[in-house]
Amino acid sequence: GQNIDQPTEMTATEGAIVQINCTYQTSGFNGLFWYQQHAGEAPTFLSYNVLDGLEEKGRFSSFLSRSKGYSYLLLKELQMKDSASYLCAVRGSSNTGKLIFGQGTTLQVKP
Amino acid sequence: SQTIHQWPATLVQPVGSPLSLECTVEGTSNPNLYWYRQAAGRGLQLLFYSVGIGQISSEVPQNLSASRPQDRQFILSSKKLLLSDSGFYLCAWSGQLGTSPLSYNEQFFGPGTRLTVL
């Protein structure tokens, strides 16, 4: 079967660092994606990893370990506007490009 | 630049009524197209995807159907809506393998349609 797990909810303080974990078991692997989704809005792309290691993009970084089926999204210098759901998704097939999404992690940033 | 449109933005329909949601993409050709549904507080469930005109793959058995009459047009339909069809419907596109890495390595989402079935 195919399974993507991430914590349902997390809370962090403004200015802090938070790490959102994602573990996956899929029949194929052709990349892992992180999306941000504010309430009532469409998801927006944050990051993409296909090789092991860390990808950094401003305050956001994403890490991948293919052997462990594990990724995390690291958010630094948290701001109130970072309160949102963070979706982990795996692309299993290269031909169709379709993504399998986890349930999402709702992050609440408190002052 | 590429843009993706969905309409309507919100829709309230009675149980048993038909449904037609439309999605169009501009600024790219031969995209992969996707329909997702998101129940309240849940993740995205892939409903259909298409790699070309007239080519539709269904991921979840249900009373919904999809069609792709033109390269950049994707339509989600139902003959008779159920209460369980309520949700946030999202259309997305990505580039085909072999196109630019930027469009292949990302799925771009439309603004979504919030459907309430009463």
C-alpha cells in the first residue's frame, strides 16, 4: 500500500524554529514535495527533494532521506503568517506526475 | 506566464442535482491535469488525472467523472450529487516529463471550488 504520515497539529512560538516530519511508504519514488496551505486557499509550492540531503530556500529548508523514507520541513524565524497547514506529498511515477498527499500538519504560531 | 482558472468559486447544490466544474490552463501546452478533493480539515485526495486529450484515469471509484475535451480544459462532472460530495475541489497542472524542470517538478493549483451539497 501507499502511506504518508505527518503529525496532525503542531504549535510553536513566533521567532522560533519548528520541524515538521513526514514519513512515507510508496510503491515508487520520484520526488517529495512540501506545500503550504492557508485556510480556505489553494496549496502553494514550498520545496522539492529528489536526492538525499537538505534543500534551503530562505527561511524554509527541506530534508530527504530516501533509505529511511523520511523528510522534514524546517521553518526558521517563525512569523505569525506561517500559521497554516503543511502538506507532504510524494510523486511515485515519473510519467503521470501524480502526487500522493499526506493529511497535512496544521501549524499554529503563537506570539 | 502560466495561469490556471477554476469556476465557480463557490457552489451550493441540492442532493441529486448535476455538477459541472471547469478548469482551464493558460500559457502552457500538453500539461498533466489533476482533480483533487479536500474534505474539511483533511488532506488532498486525488480523484482524476489526465496526461492528454481524452485520456482520463480515475483514482477513486465514485459517482464523479472527468473529461478533457481540449488540451488545456479539464471538467469534473456528476449526474447526481451526494451529501458526501461536499468539499473543496482543486484542479492542478504540471509539465510533462521532458519539459522544463521547473514545471515538471511542481504541481500548480487553481483557486479551488468550495462545493456544499445540501
